[in-house]
Amino acid sequence: MKRILWISLLTTALLAGMAVAGDFRGDAKVGYVYLDQEGNQAMNQPTYNLYEGGVLSLENFRYTWDNGLRLFGDFDNVTMNNRNMVLGLQKSGHGGATLRHNKYRRVYSFDGERYTRREQTSGQVWVHPMKHVKVFGGYGLTRKAGQMLDLLDPESINEVDYSQSYYNAGAEFTYNRSRLEVEYRGSSYGDDIDELRDRDTRRLRASAVTPVPRYENLLLNAGFQNYQGKMVNRDDTLTANTAWLGARWFYGDGYTVRYSFVIDRARRTGDVVATDNVVNVIYAGKTWRQKGGVQVGYRYRVNDDVFDEINDNGYVFSGWINATPMLQFRAGFGSETSEVQEGSTLTGDQDRTRFWGQARYRCSYGTLRLKGESRKTENDDIGTSADFVRFGTDLAATVEKYGSLVASYSYSDGEYENTDGTFTLRQHVFNGDVYSIEYMKAQIGFGGTYVRSQQDLDIESFSVRMSAMYEFMPKNKIEVIYSAHNFDDFSDVVGTYTEYYTANVVEVNLIHEF
Amino acid sequence: MAKTPGFRSPAIAGIGALLIMVLILVSVVVAQESQPDNETCLMCHEGLDASLMATTHRLTKGADKHGFQISCVSCHTGAAVHVEDPSAENIGNPARMTTVDQNEICSGCHQPHKEQGTLGFDPHIGQDLGCTDCHGVHDAGVSLLLDDDGEFCGQCHVAVVSGFRQRSNHPLTSGNISCVSCHDFSGGTEPLVGHGGSTNCASCHQELAGPFRFEHEAGSSFSTEGDGCVACHSPHGSPNERLLTQPVSSLCQSCHGTPAGHMVAHSGIGSAYACVDCHNAVHGSNDNRGLLDPQLGTKFGDGPGSCYCHNVLD
């Protein structure tokens, strides 16, 4: 409550400041949300953070001083429990500070009484004491508390109550296209339910990128990171050291070659040996300016401890072509094979393949895209496979005389097979919004979302949105938004058909544009 | 250590990294040519400076004591010729340039993601996308992104954004998180994800991160058995509860099948009961190797620590 009061006071002060100062931009919004809902509140995620009550927002706020100092802020729903806020002060080339606050919940029970709420507050500060040097640091606090219900047993309640803080400090040195960054980041996790989970982490990271003097087309990249996760109340620590090297070479006429090497060695307290992850990646590409391009890549990865060793070999081919100034095609194919070279693992050898393709048509009215992809994963040793296909299309169009339209549709089909059975899924997702142009100082909009999951699942959910806005005085508007939500899980696994939800929401806002 | 080919020592790699960092200290200074000042540009392009006022590219009045300066010619090349012969053809506009040329200009002040992204599989690099495909300059927002919500990324990643509209999802469409909450465009060691997928997830879900006394190896991206959190979870969204890629028992069975003895002794576990009814410590356990619920005896059996035939706390 105290925090809400502070936030409201801060917002009011900003609004008052704007009223007398005059050199600013932003939208102040005062409104009310009416919420009428029925059914299982845990079912419909889009309404988890809707609350009935007053709303106060200050959006896209900007204030600039003559000396180049800039204050900006976005305060969404400061009086609600789904607050999402940012406040910043910056001066280019000198430094800045940003404060963020975010709060939202996840509902677990039919009546909405069992939920967890996550609250995050963080701040970052940076200064440039010299032209080529940036020093930065910050602190953040995340708190999550509440009650979760067991995934399959709605009578079983799991308490959640923890807080996690992090801090970081570092410096960045830049010179022309060269950059060196060193950062230390630590975190502390404290669990009020089970102190055995308490955990501290620290990470020291240094990374650099630079072109080679006199060979500016050759860019080198390197870094090192030491990570340690330590359980506070028991002797258990995970340490990982990672180093990486990379190079990119631009050869004239659109040729590019990239190479990367990453090595990671991780060890836990009590481990006899460490686990190594080693990755080598090489890419080669050719671009014909504004006409097209092709790229070929190869990745070799080794994951190894003294008992097991797994080698991955992956390939990727992709390309794009502008068939006409308005029509573009992109396509690609990737494949990776994991083989157990030594020892044995539970999942054994694995093959993964992926195809994708996209066509884009762009004209003065807007853009139309068609996209498709196919993914397949097979673990022959244990008789498991996943086969997934997805197609999507979207349209964004604006007709100056009438208004704008954004619409998308996605179809997916998946088959997951193992030795005990098969899970199949077919899904359709529609989403779209239409907005008119402003006519007689009024503007209207209409939109909706429809999701249908079929085969081994049987879920249908949809929402419909309608909005109207009217400018009743210069820079003052009234906005009314009506939305309806519906969710049904017809498969009724529990047998008591409790997996349904419906809601009607009306939002009324008064907006003043500064 | 088991023998594997290649460059295996972090110490050697670290020395290599150090050598490259040292190269920065000897990099070359690029000479600057004389250019027209802002006032000259604004004589014809009146008001364009206002569109930069609230952004990080706000024009400065000359250089400050650090030598920091932002002027029209910082981004628009060829201005000297353009002043003599004003034409849309002879002034450089990054938004209309090819990716390579655009990067050259932006990297004069910024370290573009493309330059940092020499590692991993960043697909944006191979797709010839330039800075201005995602960033604006005039009238842009604070982060200079053309828009900073999921809808913007969704213009290209249509199918991905549709995932966030499924039954369970990360709260992107409600604005509580954004794509960059998880995807790091600043050159992480994994493709577009900060150091290791699971470490990235743990930045918010530390309670599930471990290390545990008894790990579920599938969830550890460091081990030879694991793929990290994404072995079981679909991070954008899923038609199943809790972002699971399949309904819970089907998911367990995809690696474990129905282990010997379960079907007979428990009258059809795998169909009558879900795996997590007993093995509920799926992320890892501090109590027992079987990741069993320490309260299992109380739940189903004949007292704490015991579930008929099994000592749960083994």
C-alpha cells in the first residue's frame, strides 16, 4: 500500500511538473476497469493480471533540458497489481540511470485465491568518466510469494516465498571499433520455505572485440567467464569456466567467413571429473547487394566427462533472394546428429533436422508473409521421435482513406511418439486487429484472437476486442475498450468439467496528451 | 579426462582471449574529414532536429570536453558534396543503405550486435538484416527500437508470437516481459541466449536452478545427459500446462518409457497415475535419488519415509 502511495505521488509530481513546465511529451491516462468473470480463473492466462478498479498511467513521457539531459518514463497501471514501470535520466555521452519496477501474478486455483506474485525492482547507473570509458553498475531485487497448486492434484498446495537480489559492476572501454568489457555479477537467493535451497552465484566475465590493425576487415572476438553457483547451507558448488574466441572476415564483394570456438568446463563439488563442452562453428556466406545471399555453416560440438562422450555434427544452409523489389524468398535447412562415442546415455543417439521457408510481398499498402517450418527429432535407441510442422501467415496493411489491418494465422501439427504411446496435436491460432482512420474526431477498432488445440487435446479459447476513441477537446480523448474472453478444455481430464472460463471486461480511459 | 580432439584447455583459450584483448590497445585511429555543421543542414531540413530531441541521438552543440559530439554528419555521409549539390542521391541515409554499409556507420559509435555476434548461430547475421530493420533514429523510442514489444519481433516471427497465445505461456502479450528479457543480442556464448540456456532461465527461476544433491540430468545443460530446461519446456508457450512440450507422463515416457516393475506392481502406473504423482521433484531432489516426493509415504503409503515396499528416503 505504501509503495502504491509512493508511486502515485511520483506520478502526480511528474504530472504537476509537466503542467507548469510545458517542454515535454507524453500521455496521461486515468481510467477504470470493470471485470465480470466466471469459471476457473487459472485457465485463461491473458486475464491473470486484470483487476477491477481505477487505473492511472503515464505513457511515453519525455522531458528534455537545454543541456541535453533527458528524463523519460513509462508508468503503466501504477495503481494495479500488474504494474510495469520504467523511469530514466540520461545524457548522451555522459551517463544515465534507469529504474524499473514490474509486478504480475500467475493464478493457480478455480476461484483465483491461490496465486503467486512476482515483483521485480531494479536500477542501473552508468557514467562515462572519459570519452572511451563507461563504468556501470546496478542492483535488482526479485520477490515471488504465494501458493501454487500441484500440477495434477488441485488439493495439494505448494507454498512459494523467496527473494533474490543481484548486483553487478563493470567497465567498458571502447576505441573506434574495439571494445573491452569486464563485469562482475553476483546474486543471492533466499528461500523462506526451504533454506536448503538458498544459493549464491557470482560471475566474472571479460569480453573483447576488435578489428585487426591494418586489416580492418578481420574482426576478432574473445572472452572468458568464471561462474560459480554455491548452495549456502550445504556443501554443494557448481563451477563453470568458459572461454571463447571468434573471428569474422569480410572479403570484398560480399564474401564473409566466421569462425567461433567455445570451451566450457563445469565441475560440481564431489564430482570426480569435470564435464567439458567444446563447440567449433564455421560459417561462410556470399551476399549480392540487395539481390540475395547464401550461407553455409558447420558446427562440431563435444560434450564429455570421463564416463560418456557425445559428439554433435551440425550443418546449416540458408539463402534469400529478392525476386523483385517487392517479393522476397528465404529458405534454409539445418541438420544435427548427436552420437554417443563413449559410454552410454539414457537418450542415446539423436538426429535433428529443420526446414524453413518464407515468402514476403511488400507494397505501398503493407506486407504479406507466408512462412513454413518443419522440425524432426529422432532418438532411435529409445524409440522416441518428435515431428512438428508449422505454417504461418501475416498481413499488415494500411489504406490511408480507411484505416489499418494487422492479422496473422498459424497452423501447427505435431506428433510425439515413444515406446508407450503417441501424443498428437493440431493447433490453429488466429489473431487480428482492424483500426479505422480518425473520422469526425472519432476512431474505432475491432480485433480478436482464436486458439484451437485438437486431437489428443481439445481446447478452445478466444477473445474479442472492440474499441472506440473520441477527441472531445484538443489533446483530450475518451477511450472505451470492450473485450470478451472464453476458454474451454473439452477433454475434461479431471472428469468434473471445471476447466472453463469466461469474462467480460470494459475499460474506460480519459487521456490527456501533453 | 576422456580424450577428445581439439583445443581442450580453458587456460590456453584464456591466454588466446587475453592476446586478442591486448590487440585493442594497438588498434588504428580513423581520421575524420571536415564536414558541414548542424545549422547548415537545418537550413533546408528544418525541424528534423526536433525528432531527435528525446532520443540518445539528440544533436549536440559542438563537442564537449570529452570530445563527444553528435551531428547530422555522424550518420549522414557525403554531406560535403550534398551541400554543394543538394540531391537525395548524394547524401548517405543509413535506412536506405545495404547492411554492410549501414554497419560501418553505426559501428562508428556503437558496437553493433552484428560485430559482437561473431559467435554462435545468430540467424539475423545470415539473413542480411541491418541495424535499421529493428532500430529507428528520428522519432524513435528510448531504446531506439522501432517498437519494444513482442508484436514488433512478431512481424517476422509470426509463428513464435502465436506460441505466446497458447494455454500456458510467458507473459509477453500482456507486456510483463519482452523478447529481450530472454534473448540477448549482445553476443552471448549461445545463439541469442545469454550464457547457456538454463542459466538464462535461472535468472528468474532460481528456485529450480540447483545444483541439487540428486540432479535430474535432463535439466542440466552442463552434463552429458542434459539439454537444459528446454528438454521438457517450450519457453514461448504450450498447449499443455506449465509450458511442457507434451502432457506430463507422455513427456517422461519419451525418455524413460515405463520402467520395469512399475506397470505390474502398481496396477498400471503410467495410465492410472501420472509419473509426477510420486516423482514430483522433477527438477532435482535434495532427499532421494529417485526424485520422489519425500511425503510419499504420508500421501499413499504407511507413514512418512515409507511407501509400502519402498523406503522413500533411500
